[in-house]
Amino acid sequence: MKKDIILCGVGGQGILSIATIIGEAATRADINLKQAEVHGMSQRGGDVQSNLRLSTETIYSDLIPLGGADVIISMEPMEALRYLPYLSKDGVIVTSNKPFVNIPNYPDEKALFDELASQPNVVQLDIEAVASEAGSARSANVVLLGMAAKYIEIVSADALRTAVATIFARKGEAVIEANLKAFDKGAEASK
């Protein structure tokens, strides 16, 4: 089994934290992992993208080819569309439905959402609102990961929950609990 995942968003939104959590779960499950990252400048709101390849077989490249991504997990809807050429015909887009307008020529929101709606497999949610309802506005990225858990498949939702607890352990029990609650809210929303 294999899963090729593109993680994308704007600098500072927590994309690399999602990659770290998935990587932790894959490592604990003894699944092969390759990752390639493009870091934007979080101070300037630059784009951040990571290719994450998981497989029970040997992986030879850390880059996902065009048309090869099984899942695009995006903190920002325009960023999800930026990587559309990489999505396989049966691939799934899991994205926030709240634009992060950080550039003067940001696309028209109606056109943006029309393009998303034209895709066959899109799951979207106001992850910031769900994170706030869960008690931690900063955990929107973990809400998004919870939404994506069932599409990742190669590592279970339970393994991802354990990885969330491990990654946030140094920040204390309250942060762990807030992030686990955010993960669960995201998972519930995608059912």
C-alpha cells in the first residue's frame, strides 16, 4: 500500500506540523516515508508545501509526480488549487474553506470556490471556526488533519491521534488535550 500526500498552505499555518505528525505515525507503524519540503517565508505569508510519500514498499523518490497525489491537504483553498495538476484522477482534496488573502491579486472568491466545486472529491470546512469551538484557535491545522485522517488510510486515525499526543507532549497536557479535541472534531466533520 502507498499514499502520496501533498500538504500545502501559507507560512505559519502549521503545514509542517501536520507533516511531522503524519511522519511520527508512519515511523511508529514501520511504514516507509520520504518527504520533500518547500518552505515559504512565514513572516511574509509565503506558500509552504510538502510532499509526503508513505508506503509499505521501498520509496525511491521524495517527489510526487504530476497526477500522482492521492490526497491534497490544504490549509488554504487557493493553495489546494495550485497543486491540482499533481492530484490523481481519484484523488481527494481536503481543505479549509476560508481564504487567507495575503496577496493583492488573490483570485475572485466565487471563481475559486466554483473551481473547487468542479472537482470530483473535495472535503472542505471552516477549520478555524471548528478549532475555536474546540477551545484552541491555534489548532486549525490539527482539525484539518482530523478531516484528512480517513483519506490517509495507510496509518490509522488512532495512530495519528497517538502521534498528535507525542508531538505536543513537551507543551503540556492542556495543549495535548486541546489538539486531540481538535483532531476529533475534524474527524467527526468528515464522516
